[in-house]
Amino acid sequence: MEMGLKGKNAVVTGGSKGIGRSIALALAAEGVNVAICARSEGPLDDTLTEIEALGVKGYREVCDVGDKHRLDAFLDNVKGTLGSVDILVCNVSALGAGNNLKAWDANITLDLLSTVRAVDKVLPWMKEAGSGNIIILSSISGIEVGTSQPYAATKAALISYAKSLAVDHGPDGIRVNSIAPGSIKFPGGVWDKAEKAGSDRYHNTLKRIPWGRFGRPEEVANVAVFLASNAASWVTGACIPVDGAQHRSNM
């Protein structure tokens, strides 16, 4: 299948670990130049090395996407370095558990507002180019209730936001989709730590997944690459669950 991605430039926020890292590497493997940001310098350097080892240009910057000015500066630096932003992958999440105001603030700031701000920054560039691709990482928690209220509500908002963007900017040649991962396990991640701690939540969640295992970040990355590619040229406004049938709703 012809992906048609070689030579394009992508931004992946939260691109140093887990799902973001896998998406960055999967895009790089298709010939995409990839810029990543995260709050920790060490993992950023490691992932940048992996990106560049695939024969493409890479760029990395320490950035808290909750800080509007730093996010703006990062995106300006990416455009100045790579020349364009053809693909934007908004991946950062606070993963805020609980239903208190602190969790609401974290999820709204990092999940929702950082996405809106990043999109607002790159949309004029994409419109000027006459094309673009935006992928927003949501969660199956945004499809059905069952997790903490701030996390679920914010993830639902991202799905709605992606759909609205797809409708509004189809005439501009810009496709926008969201991905709703289920429970994804990777070294150092939430479910890896839960397994090592022997938590009831880990085992109860595993029992609800028909395939009897947690998902892998590479499985989410494969969907992201498809959505960014020419193979998905008529896919826009969609929310794609990647969860091994973990969620039970019909949508």
C-alpha cells in the first residue's frame, strides 16, 4: 500500500515515550521528518537518536505544552527548522485520575487546551499550503463512561473537537481524525507500573479485554500512520478505537 508520506514533516507532542514515541518512529520509518517535544530531556534525546537513525530529519525540544508561550515557540522552531508542518499529532495527556478540581485543571490544560492551541497555531500554515493532516489522541474513556470524570469528559471533548475541525476545514484540504486507544501497556507506563504493583485495577481491566492482553503502542502508531497517509484520503472526522474490543458501545 502506498502511504505517500516520504518527505513530509510531522510534529508529535509528547513524543518521547509510549504511544507518542511509537507514532514518531512509525512516521519516521515511512520517510517523514519528525519533531517531538516533551518535558524530560533524556527520553527526548534517546527518541531523537532513534528517529534520525531511520534516515530522516529530526528535531526535539523540551516543552511543557501547558505553557502557551513555550508551545508557540516550539511550533515556530519546528517550522523554521523543517520548513512546514504537514502532520500534527496531539498526544499529550495529563492522565489525571480522580474527580477533584486539580484533576479537572490538569486534564483541561494539558489534554484539551494544549491541543486547541497547537491546532490554532498550525492551521494557518496548513491552509496556506492547501493541505494538512491533524490526528488527536483521545481515549475509549471519551466514548463511554467508567473512568474519572475529568479524564472522560476531556477525551469526549477532543473527539467532538476533531469532528468539528474536519467539517470546518475540509474545504481547506485538511483532514482531521481522532484515535481512541484502550488500555496500552509499555515500559514505565501506567499499566506497566500497575502490573508490577499487583493492583486489582490491573487485573480487573485485563479481564475486560476480550483478547486477554493489553494493547501495544505500536498498534496505535500503525493506525496513526494510516490516518496520516494517502491510503486514508477519504477518512476525516472519524474516531478510530484501537482497543481490542475493550469498550462495549456500538460507536
